[in-house]
Amino acid sequence: VFGARVTDRNSPIFVLDSGLGGLTVVRAILSQLPGERVVYFGDTARLPYGSKTKETVTAFVRQIINWGSRIRPKCVVIACNTASALALPGIKLEAGTMIMAGVIEPGARAAATAAGTDERATIGVIATEATVRSQAYQNAIRRRRRLVHLLVQPTPLLVPMIEEGRTGDDPVVELALRQYLQPMLARGINTLVLGCTHYPLLTPAIQRIVGPNVKVIDSARKCAHDIARRLDDADLLASCADDSAMQKIDAKRLSIYVTDDPDRFQRLAPRFLGFEVDAPTLVPPEVLYHAIDTRASELRPSA
Amino acid sequence: VFGARVTDRNSPIFVLDSGLGGLTVVRAILSQLPGERVVYFGDTARLPYGSKTKETVTAFVRQIINWGSRIRPKCVVIACNTASALALPGIKLEAGTMIMAGVIEPGARAAATAAGTDERATIGVIATEATVRSQAYQNAIRRRRRLVHLLVQPTPLLVPMIEEGRTGDDPVVELALRQYLQPMLARGINTLVLGCTHYPLLTPAIQRIVGPNVKVIDSARKCAHDIARRLDDADLLASCADDSAMQKIDAKRLSIYVTDDPDRFQRLAPRFLGFEVDAPTLVPPEVLYHAIDTRASELRPSA
């Protein structure tokens, strides 16, 4: 259990991700919620999560939340689709009364609405291998629209392409996107969920390929909406003084921790955030292991 | 220090990698050295290493070698170019008299020879971001051929493409390879080093693109040659009984340990090895952390 609910409305929001992608959620939070401060954790030593198992990703996420619970956040956001899909359902059971948010449910809800009620309505989802295999989007959408047509496509090259600095104008990105999206288009999707927080960086290229009649759902922005609503319900929205510095969407409201290579993170972060950030603080993974025994009690080394 | 030299010639060779790529080295070892047994360790929970820092990769490799030293191998092979580039120089100093091999030096030696002595001889190297940044190939080649022309290109998409199951016939792979290789070809390379143990799976496509006059150097095969020579020098080659079962290149001579997802590893391994393997044994990363304090003594958690 990660501790009881924090009732100080000026405590920060703790956002975690495997790396950079969750910054698209941070950007949406900072722009939608003018008084909030965010502490961000990027697990850059162990990324990506998208090709790994539920057990491993859950152990990683549990360590990070345990570490982050010491800053007494009023809300924990799993800003990674893979981690939301694989780890959030289990972690929620351990979270006590702490407010926990992920990216899957808000994205699924938005997609179910956007697809409309026409009987031919078809939702496409693109995501990592692990997110697809988990069936998390499929289940979350089916809970809301039992009979909607669903097509789900793993798109494992998109994250490495974005991390390499490629944009939607790059011919390799264009070709990979067409390969991934064409079969869905041929089957008539009218809604497409970007089921990974990296993908919003490719929105213009994706929208160009799917055409203007397909609604593209950005799960990062939907997640920020959801957090705003839940903090509001709990009367925990930050008091927003008439302080124009606090209302700017900039680095002053954001502190960043990473498990590897703060320099690379600082260099690439502006592409996700739209503004420069201070150098992140390094928290090597062994610190997380020493802070908590995850599965270790069950497992003894043997050669 | 990982212990003194093992003098039992029938003890196994311990081969480690971030994931699957090192199996190309295993394949070369098993086919070149008929009596040897191999214990393979793939750090699939924390892969890839190619985008991570020297400190992080060195900590991971140190943990794995410490774990592996309990099987008393006669030789430790770092079958990953990134780990060889970033971690091997430091780890060697801690290795005492244990025989340690990597993939960089054998690849660099072969390239320096293959390039020839013509003054226009130009060596190209393709590798991960971290290997390129480390300058390991550049330094290892320059030590042998001070004046040779050198061109080094990070190719971070190739590993995820190979892991997705794409081959050299895939148009996305073809396009990415042309993008990466064209500038080197325009500058007249006559030798190309495949500086990542995954890349030999794309050899036919690479050779097709660079043409028959460019010598393609497979660092995995060169590494196996090097191990054979060094074990021979130390009089540690396995005694090879007239046992045809032992001489077959198959799973009986190989045991595999992974930090995540044994099923996926078992499914993909045959593409790298050319034969089916038994299910790998899971060693979750926390076991490695509990076996050894890496940098933890210097680092205390702070929120």
C-alpha cells in the first residue's frame, strides 16, 4: 500500500513513464490545469516497457510509485499505455485511497464516444506489442460499446523512430505508418486511438494518412482531462493564485527524475513538451531496488 | 573481482547479451568449437543497451557476470557490441585472471586487415547510438591502422526491426538500410563492420545494397574465432570425445537464462541460432540486485 490520500491541494502530481513519452501527458496537464506542479519519473535505464511482460513491468512500476510516494503526491499518473495496460489494474488494489490514473480508460472512453452509434462504426487502436497482447484497450472499449468493430495493431517501430528524432515527414516513418494503417483503413475504421504516449508526435502524419474522416484520439490529452475531473471531484485542484509565472506552461512547474542519462532526456524533452527543461536528477535503478523488495522475497538466486 | 581462472577445460563458456543478438555469437562458437558447452544470459527485462549510458550498462554487466561466475565458466564473452564498447574495458580490470572476450576488438582487427593498405581504403561501421558515441570501434581500428579513413553511422532502427521479425526483404528495412548506408557508399567505403550482434540477420540485404566490392565484417563470427584462439592458447579447448551428439550444433550444448519473458525468447531464438531451444530459465532482475551491491553503496535514495 502506497499510503493514504494526500489532502493538500498544493501537493504535486506524480507522473511516471518508461521514458520520454509521458511528457505528452505532462504537457496536457500543465496546459489544462494552470496551478498544478508535476514531478515526473522516466525509467530510462529500463525502457522500453512495450516488449516486456506484465510481471516485469508491474515490478518496475511498483518500485517507482513506492519511491514517488515519499513526495506525498495528491495523484499518481501512469502516463504510459503499456504500464497502464499491464500494471495499473494490480497496482490499484495496493494503492489504498490514493488517486491513481492511467491512459487506457480515458482513451477508450473517448474512442467509444467518437466512434458514434452507426452499426458500421469501427475503432482502430495502434499500440505497443505488450499493450495489444494485454487486451486492455479491447476490454475497456467493449465495456462501453459491446458491439463496436475493433481492430488492434501493434506498431513497435514507432517509438524507436520517434526517439531517433524522426518526424512524420521522414520517408521511413511514412512507409511504416502506411504499412501499419493500410489494413485498418481497408476495413473502414472511423476512429483511431493513439495507444502510446509517444505517438502524438506523429499526429499530423497519421491524420494525413488516415484522412479527415477518421477521428484520431490522443490518449495523452484524454488522460489529462480525466485527471482534471477526478481532482475536481475530490476538491484537490491546486489553488491558482493570480501569479502569471505559475500559469505559464514552463519548466518552473516541473521537476524530472530519470534512471539513466539525464543529458539525453534534457535534450529530447522539448520535442514532447514544447519548452526547455532543467537537467533531470539521476536516480539509478539500484536505488529503487534497495527502497523496496518487489518479488525478491519469493525468489532466491540459484546458479 | 570475479574469481580466478577456471582450469577445467570442460567447464562452460558464459555468454551474455542484452537480449537475443548474442545468439549469433553462440551459433558461431557452437559451429566452430565442437566440444564446447555454452551458458547464455539475455537481459531481456532491461534491453536494449544501445541507447543507455556507460554507467548503467556497466552496472548491468557487472551484475550478470557476478551471477554467472557461480557456474565457474572458463571464459566470459560479452556478446553485445554496446556492452563490449562501454563496459568491457572497466570490467576487465576487475576480472582477475578470468578470460574475457568481447566483440569489438575481433571485429576491428578483421576490418583493419580486410580494408587493405591502399591509401583510399575506407572502413564504415554501423552500430547502436551508444557504441558509436563510445568511440570504441574508432579507437580499436586506429590502433591497428592509424591513417585509414573511417565512417561511423548509428543505426538505431535495425534492432527493433529485426526484433519485430522483419527481414531484409521488407521494404521498410530496405529503405532504412539505404538511408543509413548511402552516405557511406558515396564516400567510397571498401569495408563495412556490422557493429551489433543483431545485424548478421540482415547480411544478405546489406551485401546487396553495398555491392560485391565492399567486404562485410560480421563481428559475431570474428568474436568466435578470437575465443577459439584464446582458449587454445590457454590449453582450455574442451576435450571433444568421439561423440557425434556433442558435435551437433544443437540445443543440447546450450542452456539459456533470461531476465524476462522466456516464451518470447524461445520463440525468436531459432532465427538467430538456426535451431530450436528449450525454454529458458527466468532470473528476474531483482535477483541480480540482491546478489551484489553495484553502485548502491554510494547512492542513497532521496526524494
